[in-house]
Amino acid sequence: MSEEPSLPTRAQADALAGRALARAQRSAWEAGTGRSPARPSAEGQGLAPWDQRRQRARALGEDDPEDRGPGLPPGRDRPGPTRFDPRTGSRELARMVDKRGWGGKLAMAAVVAGWEEIVGRQVAEHCAIESFEAGRITLRASSSSWAQQLRLMQPVIEARVAQALRSAPGAPAGRGPAPIELRILGPAGPTWKRRGVGLRGARGPRDTYG
């Protein structure tokens, strides 16, 4: 007479239930419907489910098209943006410039730095930016004749300056810069200083004062 099969012990029953729960959690995690990964089990050499899948893809020498990251639903390959994501330096600088209202000053500084490229080398040699403020740039000519010539060229220079301000770093996006007015001055009078600094090409006291 054969013996009746014995019932599993409590430890064996717990082990079977744990394996079944691990398989269910692993299936839910791979499908993107689970909230937490399954605990490592004795199967698969203790690898997490998503690592097992990637290991199989690497062993076959092909990328898994369904690999969208652990716990992500179909159609998504990465989590959405959060406030913990790193931010680039250029983005932070642009935000600070906009917050503090430095855009106009930075754009004007770019015009001063690229003055020769904007108006040309010949004009830049006889005309320098003396000061600037909101909506106005004051130019100093090397001679009275050049001051007169610059007044004739004023519409062209204003258009070039406006274009440079529009494309300069820090310029407000979505709207053009404010109209720019040029104020052209002739050569400065003698300062009677022992060591003065003059413009290149100026004739000094022989020139007329504008």
C-alpha cells in the first residue's frame, strides 16, 4: 500500500508563494504597470528583471526595441522632466539676464565690441563710441569733416546698429530693439593735459573744433 503524499511544510509553502509573487511583480514591472521592482529571486542569477532582459538582448547581439527603461509605460523611453533635472549654464545666465534687466546693456556692449565690423574699418578709424544710453549712442568724430560725413551716413549707420542690436546676445526675444538715435560730435577741444589720448588720424590743433 503506497503512502499518501505529505502536505508541504510552512516553509515550503512560503517559498512557493514568494516565487509566484516575484513572477507576478516581474511581469507587472516589465509591462510598465508596477510601482516597484520585484525582489531578486533565485532565478536569473539574482539579476533584476530589466537587467535580465538587457542581458538576453546583448547575448543575441541585437538591441531590444521594447527596452524603454524600468517601470516606464509603452511609448515612453525616459521619465518626464522634473525640477531635479540639471540645467545648463547658458539657460541660467539667460534667466538671470532677463530677471535683472541686463539685456539692453549686454546688447549695447556687443555693439561696442564689434563696432569695426558694423560700420567698417575706415569709418571706425575716424569715429568712436564715446557714450551710450537707452535709445541713444554718442559718437566722436576725428575731425569736423568726418563729423559732417557721418551725419550724411547717419540713416545707414542707425540701420546697421539696429540690426546688430537685434542679433546681439541678451537682446529681447520676440520683439525688435527700441529705435536708436545717433548723436555725432566733432573732435574734442584741447584739454591742456600733459599727456592726452587722441583718436587715430586726428590732426590735433590744426583741425576745427566741432
